[in-house]
Amino acid sequence: MKAITWLALSLILSASPVAAADGISGEREQELQNLLIQDCGSCHGLQMKGGLGPALLPEALRGKSAEYLSTVILHGRTGTAMPPWRFLLSEAEARWMAERLLQGVTQ
Amino acid sequence: MIRVIASLAFLLLINTPAMARGTGDLGLFIERASSSVQIVETSSNTSIGSVAGLGDLSHASVVYSRDQRYAYIFGRDGGLTKVDILKAEISQRKLQSGNSIGGAISQDGRLVAVSNYKPGGVKVFDADTLELVADIPATFGDNNQRSKVIGLVDAPEGKFVFALWDAGEIWVLDMSQRDRPVIEKFKNIGRNPYDALITGDGRYYIAGLFGEDGMAMLDLWNPSAGVKRILPDYGKGEQKLPVFKMPHLEGWAVAGDLAFVPAIGAHEVLVINMRDWQEAGRIKVHGQPIFVMARPDGRQVWVNFAIPNNDTIQVIDTQTLAVIKQLKPGKGVLHMEFEPRGEEVWLSVRDENRVEVYDTRSFERRNTIPATKPSGIFFTARAHRIGL
């Protein structure tokens, strides 16, 4: 019985390792995931295969660092359709998204 | 004789009872996360069926056959699906490119054109068989680069019109002789046209520009006059706000001589006087407008917004140019579609997983339909309108 409780607890903890590190709550992670798929997806494709914006699949991003990607996310790219998200996302949240993109976003 | 009766009986059998109804009060909405559509009826404000297996439907759009029975659904993954809305089933499906963005049906209903991002261009298919009729690569520049194509619409006299995002061009494709496509190109229309529309009479094609101020207008009755810039001073010298979602120009909102379009990079709806194409006003609104759609009688204009204001709808009175109503249907209001005569409007509320029907006079909610991440809503009345 006790073992099961422990198992459940460790599952809960390991389900959101990034949350623990960055102080992003599980609920906020859900929101970010939804934003990534739905709203970033409106330009990059729901499956990140590209649209008005380029594909953001792990293969397409190979060699690019999470730091670089989160800078693009926060500040956008002037002169292109990529908007700056710093009004809506914190640095930690942009970083979380960058890491999700590098891992591959699944619905 | 017996054979005739037998086949008649057979015909009756397969044609009843499911077929014994019209389709003028039907439509569908896209459920983009589940690759499906729900078929809806506007007389009862209910969902009457659903069709799955339609691929990646982000940004999907729909046109209807002239008999209003078949919906052609253009998916992001390049899928072109013909859905029989009476039988609620797929009648044909084709993967036509890597990445598509929209489509149009020809004036005579015999051709369906699809615009593609990748590889950039337009493909034209037979509306019956979905066989390829013409492949028009959107090449530009010295190295034959391919441009993403946006703003594809049908126009009178068997034409399609579209714009090239990367090239800054408008092309008129004459498909009146299907085995001999003729293309007329208009270059240097402005940087990054992001969407376009055609007026309800099929005369003016207007592309919104993301990379420059103003809009590019082509008078299809006088193409030799070339493309003109309208509202050239709009937004000049002003700090642009970030655009978290590209506005849509599909809902050409016209009331009398006035047209209403979303500004880009400003929280405003622009009013254009169509007599002289001058700016006739700017209406401050709640966020970056996405769809600016007129009720079919033109008395109201309904506006939805980009994130983070996409929980709100504002209604503008076209006589006073004032915002007369603000609604908060819920998070992620993505699209709206008026019933053919405008007494009710349907809204998709993506993040709340529902579609809602509102009375446009009392602004009361009439019904709510559960849905999975709903986006575009399309009623069959579009079948008989130019540019939709």
C-alpha cells in the first residue's frame, strides 16, 4: 500500500521536472503547451511542420541552442512576421518552450 | 417495364430518407485537434453529424459545391477532402502538396483551386474527380524561387486571383479554358501581402500588406490601370504593436459605401470609403482585430481579436461607427459565421471546446454545442457568393 503511494508520488514529481526547476506551475505548463500548439501553431503549424513561419521540428532546429531559441521567442525578429512574445511570456517560460521545441512537441 | 420499376424502387431506396432534405440551412465547423468536422443545421442550431479522418486542419478553410451538397476542405497538410454533408462521409480525399493554406471554387463550380505554402503555388483540380487540371508554381526572382501563396479567391469570368507573400505580387489566373491557363502578373505590389479579399461584386481585389503601410488594390474591370496603393498613410510613423496572429480579410464588411478592415499592428478597425478609396475613419477596438465581418444586412460589424484578447467580441454599429456591444464568449474565440440572413451568428470558442450561437439583435446566447478545439465555421450559403 505504502509502496503504491510512493510510486504515485514519484510519478507526479517526475511528470513535471521542468516545473520544479523553473517554478512554472503544472497549470501554467498546460497553458503554455496549449499556446505552443494552438497559437504558435497558427504560424508554424499545429504539428510544427511550418506555415507562414518555418518548421520548428527538432530536425529543423538541430544545432540551435535553447538559449538562442528563447531569445528569438522573447524578442521576435524585426522585419519578419515573428512577433516578440515578452509581453506574454517570462524568460523562464520562453526557455521552457524552446526546450519543448528541441525535444519535439506532441499534442 | 419491370426493370424500370425495379430501378426506380432502388433509386427511391437509396435516396430516402437521408436525402430527402435540402442543404441550405447546413454547414460545418472544423475541429482542428481531432482532424474532424461537425455538420450543423442552422434551423435547429444543432450538430447533426460528424466526419473524421481529415488530417491536419490548422487554418483549414472550406468552399461548397454549387448544389450545396459537397464541402471541399483544405487542410494544412496539403489534404484536399470532398465531404458529402448529406451522408456525413468523405466522398474523396487527396494529398495534393506538403503544406496548403486555402482554396477557392470556380464561378461555374467545375474547378477547385488550392493555394500552397510549400512548394509555393496553386494547383487546380476537377471538382468532380479531384484530378489535377493545372499546376501553377509561384516562381519569382532570378533564381526561380517559390513564394508562399495567400489570398486565393475566385473571380468572375472563370478566374482565380491570389497573392505571393515572398514576392509581393498579385497574379490573375484565367482558367476559362481549362487546358490553357493564362496568367497575368502584377509585380511590386508591396512587401509581404498576408491575406486578400475580393469585393462581393467580384470587381476589386485587395491585399493587406504586412511589410508596408496600406493595402494593394487591383480593379479587375480595369486591370491595365495596374495595382494601386490605398490607405498609403495608414500607420505611417506610428510604432507598430506586435502582431501575434495574422488578420484575415475574408469577411469584407461593407455597409453602404463603407468598408471595414482590420488594421495591422494597431488596435483599430479601419473604415474605407469605397467611392474614392480614402480612409473614412479608425475605430479603436479591444485588441489586434482578426476577423472583421459584417452582418449580411451590413448594419453591424463583428470583430474578434488576437491573443491575449481572444476571449472578446466587439460589435460596431456601421451608422455611428461606435462599438455598441462587447461580449466575452470565452477563451480563444477563433471564428464567426453569420446565418445567411444574419439573425444569428455562430462563434467558435476554441479553448473552451464549444461553438456558440448568438442572436444578433438581443445579443443573447441561443445555444451551445460541445466541440473539440473548434476553429472555422462555414455555412453552405457561401456556395453562391463570389470570393467565398
